[in-house]
Amino acid sequence: MELIKENLPCHVAIIMDGNGRWAKRHGLKRYQGHEKGADTVRMVVRTTRELGIPYLTLYAFSEENWKRSSIEIQTLMRLLNRFLESELNEMMENGIRLLAMGRLYKLPSATQKLLYKTMEITSKNKDMTLILALSYGGRQEILDAINEILKQKYEPGEITEEILRSHMYLKEIPDPDLLIRTSGEMRISNFMIWQIAYTELYITPVLWPDFSKEDYLSALNDYQKRDRRFGGAD
Ligand code: IPE
Ligand code: IPE
Ligand code: MG
């Protein structure tokens, strides 16, 4: 499969779904699916960096995921902590800057500390930006932006797209060009609903723990065949 370097997306976003179903299919516990899914995260980060794609956003934990059992939430937070600790060297060696978006104050304090520490240490890295969406919801992001805007003196009619955008969690990041969702659900599940207005969607039935480098390259290859018109005409 040949990828055209000039036509790679600038920003790939991924809804990493299907860990639970993968575990069930293998007669394992849900947490084991999440553990296996963490390996896919490493592969995707590495491949994105190798290809020279500047931005990668991973939907790791949604606002609605707080509804899950405390055991499952603890497992996910433990895996996140482990990922942040084990990947720091690789992030530094490969020039990867880490950012996070969401209602981060809801995360366990140890996770918050580790997250802020990792963001600080990697903040000068310039080759790629890895964004983790954590305790993230697209509706909540828009609501948080509106509540920030209301602290200032605006008159009706004065709020522009640029003003709303400048109050989003990460205002300087370009909108995703490609959104991948694994495990076949035909929905967005409250992910970046403002930013994906013109994003190309790619949904694959492959479960996240099974998502391979070849699957990722296939998604990118498919993206390269798209005709992005943004509402215009040829
Ligand atoms: C994705 O896998 C991981 C998170 C949402 C944190 P799921 O845990 O949603 O797996 P399924 O959808 O139940 O298979
Ligand atoms: C979306 O997956 C959230 C993440 C991948 C973090 P979910 O499994 O939570 O979404 P639904 O419940 O299938 O819509
Ligand atoms: Mg799911």
C-alpha cells in the first residue's frame, strides 16, 4: 500500500473502542481487553510519528465513561498512569509533546499530577503532538466554552465562530482531518462534536486490541482517496 506523503492528514483522531468485546470474545475479563488495547495505543503513536503526522488525538475516557464500575475506572486510570510513566522516554526521544483535554480535575489526583508533570516535561517537543481526551465530552466542552465567554462582556450577535473556538479546551490545534472509530459502532459518542464538522470518518469493525499497523495504514490509504469539498463545488 502506497501512501502519498503530501496527502497525509495533519490531525488524526481515534475513538478507541471495543476492548470489552475483545475480552469477551477471548473469554477474558474487561480489564484484560484494556491492557491489550494499551499495546495498540503504543503502535498507533509510533506509526503516527514515523509517518510525520503532526497531531494525534486519542479518545481514552469519556465524560459518560464515569458511569462504569469503579473497578473498571480504576483499571483504566492505572493503565493511563502506567502509559505515562513507560512512554516518557520514547516521547522525549521522538520529540512528542503530550497534551490532554477534558474535565481533567475529575481524574484521580495521582493521575492528574502525572499528567501535568508529563505535559510539562514534554512541552518543548516539536515533532508531534499527542492529545489524550480524558473525562472528555464534546457537549461539555461547548458548555464550558460558553460559560467562559459569559464571564466577558459580549452583546448578542457578537459571538463569532472564532470566539467560540478560542474558548475550546485546546484552541490552537487544527480540526481533525480523519476520525477513525474501531469496533464498528456508527456513532460519535460525544467526541469533538464541534471540531469534526468537516472531518473524514472511517469506521472499521476491527476491535481496538486487534487494530494493527496495516489496519491503520488502510485507514490512511482510504483517507487519501477522499474528495474533500468543504461545501464548495468543483
Ligand atoms: C474502549 O473499549 C475503551 C473505553 C471506552 C475506555 P470499551 O470498554 O468501550 O469496549 P466495548 O465497547 O465494551 O467493547
Ligand atoms: C467511546 O466509547 C469513548 C471512548 C472510546 C473513550 P464508548 O464505548 O464509551 O461509547 P458508546 O457507549 O459505545 O457510545
Ligand atoms: Mg465501547
